[in-house]
Amino acid sequence: MPHALAQSVEVLTTVLAVAGMGYFVAAIVAARVFLAARQARLAAFAPGVSVLKSLKGLDPGMMDAFRSHCRQIYTGEFELLFGVSALDDPAAAAVEQLVAEFPERAIRLIVCPERLGTNGKVSTLVQLAAHALHPYLLINDSDITVSPRYLERVMACFAPAADSGEGKSVGLVTALYRGRAHETLPSRLEALGIATDFQAGVLLSRVIEGGLSYGLGSTLAVSREALERMGGLLPLVDHLADDYELGARVAQAGFRVTLSAEVVETGVPAYRWRGFIDHQLRWARTVRDARPWGYFGLIFTHGLGWALLNVVASGLRPVSLWLLGLSFFLRLALAMTVGAAVLGDHQVLPSLWLLPLRDAVAMALWAAGFAGNTIVWRGERFALKAGRLTRA
């Protein structure tokens, strides 16, 4: 009986390892498709845009992120709206400093005291949107650092010429991102996962599904028309995955969701292991709640982990070692193609030796994602169901 069980595990892990290699190849192809597409010339379209940022406290590198938004080379009009729940929030002083540094920019600090739902960020954004002057809104997090051509590249995607022949106009534009790791090992593992795994999945889903039907919190640029058609931001105040939900609702309202050529950067906190695990489980269970079958399908993305288990299950058979070697080669190729070529992440190459550890941890956390629906967010515990948060 034990021998039969070992054989069954060996066969299963062999199949999953081979499927994982197929995933690596497909993701590399999807990355190459994106690299080719972003060489296209930008459309000359620069409409007025209001950039909305919900703030709570100070994050490392936040001021540099703010400054990057003020240094835009953009021919259209734009304004920066920062929302805080109260003026005694330390972020308010940071915005005042920004206004002093960039007096030529349209920058406003707005107090948004109402708590409209469990998602405080969206509550602030609802109140900020009422003050926005322009026909397009762009939402991103406080720690997002961008290039001087960020607005130019993102907003050009809304050009009428960019619309497909399907009769759908672009309603939302989102962007890939890379993580800027800090000194701890968990921080480096998360940044490596963002660059070599998560963004690879986004690129592959874009090819498989013929486009995107969700947004990424790094950039959510939306037209007023699409926002009004989907019912505005207010219905999202109890949703954890507000970025995913916003993109999904824009797509359901009959608009296209498209991916900009721009890549932005986000800071990854200097996690200790407890904070890292809480964040990763929140991420995993959010994806599982939003896309249950997609989350189950992530079983095929853990090719290197299955190849390692196959070596153990087979008792170091030569075929299993060959599978492990080929899987590792393809995993490295995917990491370099997406992390280095697509995202321009300079931390990827020095961190490649961490890939086996990162993938083993990710595989364990993926399995743990099935084991409940509670998450920890900003130190509080919530239950997650149908995208909505309730205090646990």
C-alpha cells in the first residue's frame, strides 16, 4: 500500500511538473507579446485628469513617490487630490510640504471624514471624486513611484484610435508594477514574487482571455462615463479587492480594460515573517474569493515546486532530476523575461538564487489560502465573502 501511494504521488507530481513547464513557456510567450505591443507609437491624446490618492499615515519613500507625480511631462491639464480622514494625520503635513515644493502644480489636500464602509481607502476616494475637476480620474496608492511620462503613456490608451473594432471604448487603464524590496528576507521574497510570478500571470491572462477584465491597484485610470455607467465608487466601499472589482464592473458595463506600456514601482515593507504571511494570505484569499477557478488553476503555476516533490517521490530517479533541471531552467527564463525585460526590475537578477525558496513558500501559502476566509488587514481581522469584508 505505501508503495502504491508513493507511485501515485510520483505520477501526480510528474503530470503537474510537466503542466507547470507548459505554464512557464506560455507565460514567456505572453511576455514577449506584450514587449512587442508596447513598441507601438503613443497616440497624441492628453485629456484633463485628476489623480486621487487616499492617505493614512506615512509610508517609507512616500514623499519621493509624490514628487514623481509632480514631475510629469504631460501636455494636458492634471491635478493631484490627496484625501485624509483628519488634518492631524502625519500625511497631511507631507502634502503641505509637497505644495511648498511644487507651487506650480494643482495640488489639493481634502479632509474626508466620513467612513462609508469597511474599506477606508475607498470611502476616502468616494469623497475625493466629488472634488475632482477633470473628465478622467486616476487612482493609485500612496507609495507608487512613476516615470515622468507616466500620465502621457496611461492617458494615451484612452485615445479613440486605440478603441477596437468591437464597438467598445476604453473605460479603464491599468499598469504593471514592480516591488522595491527593503532589507529583510520576507520583503525580498515578496518583491521577487511580484516580478516573476504575479505579473507573469497578469500577462498570460491578458492573452488567454483576449484582454483584461480587472484592474491593478498600481494604476486605475477611469473615464467619468465608465465610472457613472458602472454605478460609481460607492458600491465598492465594503470590498477588499476594490481594484479588481472596479475593473470587473467597468468591463461588465461594456467598456474595455487595457494595459498601459508604463511600469510603476511600489515599496515592499521591511516585513518580518508574521507580517509577510498575513499579507500573502490576504492576497491569496482575495484572489480565491474573486476568481475561484482561477485560484484553483494556480496549481499549474507551481511547476518548480511540483518538480522538487517529484524528485523526492521518485527516489531521485534520473527522469525526475531531468524534469527538475528543465523546470528550473524555464523558471529562470520566465523570471528574467518578465522581471528584467518587461518590468525593468534591477533586483531580480541578484535575487534569482532565492527562487526555489520563494516558490516553495508560495506553494505552501497557496494551499493555506483554501483553509479559511479570514484575513488580517491593517492589524484588524476580517471575514471575506463574495468580495465583501465583515469584522471577524
